Amino acid sequence: MQSSTSTRVSGSAFVGPGVELGVGVSVAPFAVLVGPTRIGDHVRIGAGTHVGGAPEIATERQNDAWDGDLDHHEVVIGDHTVLRDHVVIHHGSVRPTVVGEGCHLFSHVYVAHDVQVGNGVTLSAGVSLGGHVTVRRGANLGLNVCVHQRRYVGALAMVGMGTPVTRDVPPFATAYGVPPRVHGANRFGMSRAGLGPDVIEAVTVLLASGRLPASQAGLPAAVRDELDWWSALPDRVAMAATP
């Protein structure tokens, strides 16, 4: 383990070989961290949280990382991220499993192998992300949302509690229900992210018209970038919208 003197690790926590801890990290009692894993600065890791461990794939080698038998792609946790109690995050099978900066993963969140979580994402208690899922910056997933493997959730999207996400959620959208549907724009989330009323209205019109993913002139670069990302997805299976 490599760590800063300002980092605090409970005596009952386990930090194994191949784990790098940044400055000002807090590791609570009974947390387990196994390598290869990199934890950024000022990360808080709650009681009973497990970071690292072999991908849950039947054909992948199940190694004893706790004993120094390091294998698979690393877990990377960005600066200022909070992992609350009993969060589970697994190593990648083909790429690192990444949780970005400034994220909040609440109690009992499960992040499977190869998942990519952007900056500023909130995963409420009980959220499960299947393998290879991508969640873009600023998205907010409610209690017990379950995302099918290899699905995408766009930036600043809001997914309502208990939603089974079996198709891809566009950026800036609100999605909920069983079966899940897109119900317009996440106006509150866009406003909280600092987007102005004109931009929010333009994105709302795009979602309502079904013309997303077409990028539109006049929108901020950050918004155009997310629309272009959505447009370029080669395996996109868009979630249906309400009439």
C-alpha cells in the first residue's frame, strides 16, 4: 500500500498489496481494498465497502488479490468521491473500472466490472450497474435503479427510483417507470448544472421532437459534445419516449 500521512485507515480495514491511496483519504472500519486499485485525494470510503476483486464473470480467473495475487484491470476512484457503507466495485475484465471525481455512491451500490462512471454522478442507495455500463457526468440514478450490462446513461440524465434500465438513456433526459420510458428533459438537473433557460428550453424541444441526437448550433460546447457522443454510439439502443 502507498498512502499519504494525512490519510486515515481504520485498524479493522484491510488495504492489500497494489492499492494506492491519495492525500486525505478516509477508510472506515471493515472496508476491504484490494489491488490493483488507485484511490484519489480526499476520498471517503464507508464501513464494509469492498473495492477491487475479480470480475464476476464465470470464465474469468478468480484470483486472491488480498494475498498479492494481482490480476485483471485496475479500479480507479477519482478525487473527492464518497463511497458510503457496503459499496462494491469490481476490477475490469477488458478495461479499468472507473468512478470519476466528485461522485456520491450511497449505501449498497454495486458497480460491476468495466463500468465507467463520469464526474459528479450520484448513485442512490441500492443502485446496481451491470458490466460495461457507462454513466456520463452529472447523471443521477434514484434508489434501487438497475442498469443492464452494456447500457448507457447520458450526462445530466435523471433515472427515477426502481427503474430497470434495459435501453440507453439520452443525455439531459428524465427516465422512469416499468416498462421504462423517457419522460422529457431533466430541467432541474440542467438548471442546477448552470445551464441557462434558453439552453434548457432548446434541449427540451430536441427531446420532445425526437430529433436528438442531432447537434444544434448555438448550444454550449459542453452540451453539443454530449449530443455528439450520443450520436456517435455505435451500439446505441435508445429508450422509448412517452407519446
